[in-house]
Amino acid sequence: MKQIQHQWRVTKYNPTFRDEHGHYTLVEEWTSPSDIGETFDGNELTQEDYLRVEEAYIDSAIAFMEESGIQSVRVLGLEGSITEEDRASFLYESEFEGVVLKEDSLVDLGALRLIMKMVLRDFIWCQLYDGDRFFIHLGTDYYMYLGSHVNCPAAIEWAATHGLFVESEPSPYGISEEDAIWEIGWNELDGESKILVGEEDVTGIPLNECRRIFHLSAGHPVTGAFEIPLEKKDFFQRFLEHEMDFDLYEYRFWGGH
């Protein structure tokens, strides 16, 4: 993906309370839905307070998306799924079950709202993007980064009037094809842990061919982890010194920082 021109950090954190290094250390703040019920700076974080802030994040992201002329986004780097433990949480919603969670799937505004809830509530993780036109990155400690191919003054104002702070700041989660690292790793076939026992950096792999093999759209940057099928052994072997042995190992292609 190309570098998106306009990027913002949109959070509940007042920049006034950052130190000289930009770290938010001058006042105590909650950073996760798991903090509900705890006290910060003399105030208890209630479920109602949390949901109000969560809604502001989601509505702000959608305001930026709409001002950018974006009607849908794709799921990138999907990790996790709804578990039984999640279903027991007071933040679980039955509507989550109707959302198709799949890498590179195209989601509309309705599904986007539910997916953002799941990410913000630490049930799953993913990025949301539209090629080199728009992205939503939900990071750790309740940080949100938005990027657009156009400036979004109305959305910036909307977020500010709903208690959020918008700062011009590039996303630390963004990655371009030029900056990406490509690796192939392998774990023991009969190992339960799936811990890699070997890996190699690879170069020169045609990304369009990877997209075809892993059933990805033309705009997918081929970041994340993808299982290499046995029938594609000969293709990937050309880029490896390691002799691939599918009787002993499972293989994964990985792209990222």
C-alpha cells in the first residue's frame, strides 16, 4: 500500500497531559475495557462511561470514512475469534455471531461497527483498510489511528465535539510493500504449540502470485501469516535454502515489519 497522505491519532487522551517525550504520563487514565470497575484519577470507570467513549471512537471513525467517500473497508491481519470466554463477558453481544470474520473480507458500515466493537473489547484484532485511500488502525492502550486520501475537517470537528482529541500523527501500524519483511517459517507437524522451529527471510517472491495462492484481493498488501499448501511446495521452494518437508513440518508465509 502507498503512504496515505492524511493521518491522525484520534483518542480520548488530552495531549496537554503528555510529557516532553510525548508520553501520556501526567494523569492516570484507563486503557482497556478490562479496567471497568477500577478507579482512575479519583473516578470509577463504569460500564456506561466505557460504552460512551467506545461509541465516540466508532462514530468518529465512521465520520472520517464517510467524509472520505468510503462505503466499505477490508479486514487485514485478522487475529482471533469469538470464544466461549468472550461469550461469558458482560460486553458480549449476540449480534457478533452474525459477522463473517475472514481475512480480506469486505465489510459495510453495519458490520464495521460490530467489528470495531469486538476489537476495542479485545475479543479479536484486525486492521481495516481501503487500499491507499483509507485505514482504521486500532492499537494497544485504546489508541486509534485513521488515514485518508483527503483531509476531513468535518470529521475532525465531530470527534472533538464528542470528547476526543485529534492530532496529526502517522500510524505506527502502517506498512508499505517497500518496508515489508517476508519470511517463511515452519513448525513441527505433530507439535501442539505451533512454535516455529525454523524460518528464513525471502525475497523476490511475486506478490501477485501470493495473492492468487492465498485467495487475496488485488489490493491486499500480503501482510500477516498464511499457511502454505502442499501443492504449492515447488513454487515456494525456489526461494528457500531450507529443503521443505511437509511430512515433518507445517509452513507459513509471513509478511510484516
